[in-house]
Amino acid sequence: MKTKNEISEFWNNIQRENHGKVRFKTFAILLGKSEDVFLNITGILFIIDHRMIFENFEKGRNRFLFVTRKEKFQKYKIGFSVEEIMDIKEVSSRTAYRCISGSMKHSETKVIGRYYRFLTKNICQIRLRFDYSLFFDLLDSRKLISFLKEYEYSR
């Protein structure tokens, strides 16, 4: 387990690398991009000043000493300005997978229903001006959505 100093140093490095202050952060799994391939990449989604960034990190050593196959780590980082977000909402996992596979247009998704949200996995859809959407499995999509609404009103 990481110490508070190590965690603080980690975030200080992130802020230095990205030239700003972390405003929001959450654990995330990037499932994919609309009409593209399934990615399923575990990482951290964070907002530094006006930029949203998703980045994965190499896992540490296996503390339980189980024999596991070591797969070669591939760095993945994507970032964009929060001003480029056209829409952000929670959709069902089925809707997200349909959009990623191309069997549904990302512009035709609907917010997950009030009761249905308890029966399925909620996925965060971030629709960008570049005419595609990113789909994330987040710990708490609602926190990100409310943060971005507050950000929008504070501009």
C-alpha cells in the first residue's frame, strides 16, 4: 500500500507534467470510443485546469507472489479541453457496447432510466465536438457530471 507521501508525490508529478492543478480525479476504465474497438483500459480520469485527461499506469509488483503472466505494458493517454464536451450522461452498459461496436449511433443514446439504473451497470458517455464519444466505467459518474456542470457555470 502506498503511503500518503508517495500518493502526494504522485499527484505533484502529474500536476508538473500537465502544467496545472488537479481539479477532479477518479478511478476509471476506458471501455472504448464510439464506432471503434473495445479498449477496457484501467487508469485514472482527471481534470487539470480546463483539460480532461485519462491515463493508465503500469501496475506495481504482485505482493501475493501468485504466478501471473507478465504482459508488456502499453501506455495510453488521451486528453481534451472540457470546452470540447458537447454532452455527458449516464447510459446503460448495453448502450455503450452497442455504440462502441457501431450498431448504434453515439448521438442517439438516452440517459439511463431512473429505475433501470439499479438493474444494469451505469456507464459515463462523454460526447465530444469531434463527432465521437468516449465511454468510461467510473466509480461515480454523477460526481463528474455535477463537477462539469459547476465548471460550466463558473466560466
